[in-house]
Amino acid sequence: MLAKGEIAALSGAGDDARFFQISAPVQPGNSGGALVNAAGNVVGIVSAKLDAATALAASGALPENVNYAVKSSLLLSFLESVPDVANKLKPANTKEEKFQDVVKQAQDAAVLVY
């Protein structure tokens, strides 16, 4: 799935600094998907969706697009410790790319993990 969204908060539920709160729609099965910025850099991995029914019961308000991604900075040290992966990591891109180019790069980099 590919969707545009924004980082809505620099921390997750309970101010957990390991996560971003994101506004991009998340559907079942999206967990593990890359969250990329306008330059095509992976900045997070989609990890959770706020349970709307629980939030409604607790607050009386129905949340819309409250989702979470693990920050890539937490994952990078793990990836760098795996030699076969570390050798394939690319330096961060510093210039903004066309949306369709970012989409193509993300699709080319995605692999199914069992």
C-alpha cells in the first residue's frame, strides 16, 4: 500500500519516543511497511493503529488516522549488525524527489519477509 501522510507527533502513545504518530491510513497487513520521507529515505516502519473502538469508549471521540511507526533510528543499529544487510545500506538522500520517483524507489526496495 502507498499513501501520503504526515508525521503528526514525534512520539507515540504515552509519549513513547521510539515511535512517530502518523496520519497516513493504515490497513490490516500494513505493519512492517516502510515509512519514507519526500527524499525517499526510510524514516520509520509502520507498526500499529490506534484501536478506534477503545479510543471512542475512553474519550467519547472517534479518532481518524491515528497510527504509529517505529523510528528507523532504532532499527539502523540492528541492520548495521547484519553483514549481508549492512553492505547494502545506502547513504541518506538529502534532496527532495518527485513523488513518483520516491514510489518507484520504495517499490524496488521492498521485499517479502517470511
